[in-house]
Amino acid sequence: MSTTTIFHNPNCGTSRNVLAIIREQGIEPEVIQYLKTPPTRETLQALAAAMGTTVRGLLRQKGTPYDELGLDDAKWTDAQLLDFMQEHPILLQRPIVVTPMGTRICRPKEVVTEILPPR
């Protein structure tokens, strides 16, 4: 079982680049294609907590229904935002990488080096 996980969108250049950086370090991560297998509410909450952010901090605006759904409105509770992410997994920021050294949204791609073990 891998101790490194990437929540990956193969159609995203940044996500592909981050996956390549991980593999260049000799690590074969667990790859979760979150558009095919959306993370559970509990997983989303755990990711936010591990990053020290809010559920809102997991939301991606560009290329998603974020604006159409009016998600910039502060009226939405964490529970409602989680519902939206379950219904529209494309709303999840990408890529998110989890390692024993931390959890990060790896934008820009170089952020992943902060949580990979030194070579």
C-alpha cells in the first residue's frame, strides 16, 4: 500500500506534471481519479483539516460550475458545499497530494516537493 496519494485529473496538465514529479522521486502513489471515484464527505473534510483550510478552500472555480451555482456566496454551509462537491466532483481543487510529510493542493506543481521525502 502506498503512503502517497494523489487526487488526480488526467486531463489537467498540472495534475499530470505533479504525478510525474512524484514518480521521478521513485514513489508510486495511489492515484485516485476523483472524477470517476469522488472522495467521500469524510475524506473531503479530512483533506481540508490536514491542510489547515476550510471546506471552501477545497473549491476550484475555473472550469467548473462554481459561478453558475453561486458558490462565492457566504450563505453556503460546509455541509452544503460538500453536497455540491459530491454532485460535481470537478469542483475539487487539483491535484491534492497526501504524503506522510503533509497534504497540499499542488498548484503550482512545485508545491509537491514540500511534502516529498528528500532524495
